[in-house]
Amino acid sequence: MTPGGGGSSRAASLLLAGALALLVHAQPSPASSAQPADSVTLALVGGQVIDGYGESPIEDGVVLISGNRIARVGSEAEVEVPEGTRVVSTEGMTVMPGLFDMHVHLQILGHGDYERWNELYGDRLAEDVMPVAARQLLAAGVTSARDLGAPPEDILEVRRRIRSGDVPGPRLFVAGAFLQDAPYEPWQSDYRWGVDGPEDARSKVRRLVEAGVDVIKLIDQDRMEEPEVEAVVDAAHDAGLPVVAHAHRVEEILVGLEHGVDNFEHTGLGTAPGYPERVMRELRERNLDLYWTPTVSPLYVMRYTGSRFPERLDDPGWRRFMPDSMAREIRASLEHIPRLPYYADFPARIPTLPDKFDQLRDAGVKMMIGTDAGIPSMFHIDATWREMERWQRLGVDPMRIIQAATLVPARFLGVQDRLGTLAPGKLADVIAVRGDPLRDMRAMRDVEVVVKDGRRVH
């Protein structure tokens, strides 16, 4: 089954339309204009280079950067560094494309009580909260991130400020408000938009498209009327935007598949040991054009923080870039993690995750790294490496993990001609981590160098 039921030509036209829409919504800032290819401005020299294409790494590698573009990639024996070039030594490091985190929330910073957080900071998101999350992501090597749920006005303002250089942060691809049957609570209505009938669904998609979002986000689609789901997906596809949807319940997945959702999120809230065969059959039929962001690490991280190593909350690392008063508030909210509503089903849910994760891999869907950063105890500064490390524990080849955080997300977003790999002419988003993630993914926590748009920012 293909998106919207229109076969491969439908998928091709959607991909083309999506790429055109992203060119409109994700234009680089004025500082991103290309520089002459013969004017090398920065060289990363000496490390193991993983270019993102999946081949063997380049030993003693060199990445030459000209302005905001990559000029050359190769070994020290092949690539000469022009005299006078600024050189950053990457000896003992692994150099790779900047990471994508495909599921983040900049409006919350790991706090344990969403309603209290909203009372404290709901009117200060763009000014005080989102810039902290953006800076943490960038310091963690995330040079591109997809925000999947925030008040549209706030997240679009922060995206604009990042592009203009006013706020350090990753390239943002945003969804704005969730579309769903109805907000869970009245105070959530600015970022959870209820849909009342097909025409209202189309109208709300148009509002988001006109505001400048990059994707449309659906949740609880099994609780909506099917004509409403169809209207959301069709209106998004007509505008050239992909549709992302939650996949917590079997019916939620099946409704999404029926109506052509392009990307599912999460690995299920239920406690069933695995996905039923009817779901697996549909996934195998759609695997050539279906993406999945499983977000497997949050349950493990919350359990680890709440009962295995509470000392993590005393680590100053997660407090980077935030005021002391904000950090104290977050710390207090996580004092008793096992009492949080989020935690209630963990003992039953965690044992099911490995099998469900394996089922998704076996179905052949295209897997992407995403973390749900911002939910309780999932701090933006360390969420991405924890997700990557968890994938390795679940048996994924390290090179495939790196591609799931670089090349695959770039393809989904239609920006693979500019991002996701290291090659001449690509935008110079490059990171270097100390150690070798191809052997131990925990090396991803030691990000030593971050280059975004040709400028070293960390």
C-alpha cells in the first residue's frame, strides 16, 4: 500500500513536491551563501572519517571546508591542506556528518509535570525555554532536528532566530501543533488542535502550511473519524508535506497505514508482546516508502534515572545553558520518578520493546533516530547518544545506526542533496567525537567538534 493509495507515481510526485516545499520553508540564512570552491576556510585533519554512505571509514582523514560547503573529503595522503588554512586536529576522533534527531520537543526540558511547566514557562517558551534546548542539541552534535509538537508561533519564531544567527541551534524542521480528536486538557489547546470534521481538518492543515511548517503531525488517529484522517493526509500531501503519526496502538497504526501516513513514531504503549500479523503484513507491503522513528530509549533512561542511578540528576551536564532557577525546578520535579504517571506501565512495557523493535527491522521499514527529547528525564544534551547506544544494545550494526541519524533522515526530509553525508558541495555540517562509535556507540557522548554551516560552533 502506498501513500494515499496512488502507487509509485504518487510516491514520486509526493517526494518531488516535498522537496520543493522544503526549499520554500527551509532556505538557508544569508550567512549560508556558498563560497568559492577554491577558498578553503577550515580543515578537519587526522581522524577516522565516516562519510555517511555506509562504506568503510577513511583512516587519517581530511575534510576541507570552503565557506559553508564541503570542498574535499579523503585521506591525508590524497588531500593537501592549503597553506594558511585554519586546521582543527581530529586525531583520536571519528569525523562524521552532523546528526539529525528526528523527534524532539523544544518546549519542555525534561520536567516531570507538564501542567506545572506550562504554568511557569508557557508564556516564555520562545524567549527562555526553546533556546536552551536548541543550544543543548547543537552541543550534542545535533545539527538538524525535527520538532514534533509545540505552539506554532513559538517554534517558528525560534526557527527564524536560529536561521538569522540570533540563537545557536540546529537546523529546525517543525510540525507546530498536533492534529487530533481533541486536546487532552484546555491548557494544551495552543499546541494540540482538535479536528471537527473533514473541512476543519483541511483548514487546520492549511493554517499550518501557510505558517511555514515542514511536516504535519497526527496523534490518536484511531480516535478520529476516518474522513478526518483522510482529509489531514490528503491536504498535507497536496501541499507537498509528509505526515507523521503516533504508533502506540494497533488501530492507530492500521488507520495511519490505510490513509497513507509517511512516518510513524514510537514503539507502542501497549504491553502486548509484539505487533500482530495484520500489522506486519501491512508494514511489509509499505516498507519501500515507510519511515519509522521508534524512540526506544526513553523508557530505559527514565527507569535508569529513577531507580538505577538517581545520581544522574546531580550531574551538572544536563543543566547546561539554563538558569539555576530553571534547573532547580526540573530537578525537584524528578525527585520521585517512579511516582510519575509516565512510569506506571514501565515494568510491563519495557520487556516488549526489543521484540517490537526487531519486528520493525524485519519488516524493512526505514528506521530513524529520534528521542522524544524534552519529556521527563530526556535531556536534549544527552538524549541522542543514549538512543544510538540503545540501538547498538538491541543488535543494530553501528554503521546503520549512524546512517539512521544522518543519511536516512536527510532522505525523509528531502534534503539529501545538501545534508546527511560528507561530500563535495554538501553543506558543511560536520561533527567529531572522541573514540570509535563503530565499536562502542558510547563514543557519541564525547562530541569534541561541531561545525554547522561551515563555522565551528563547539
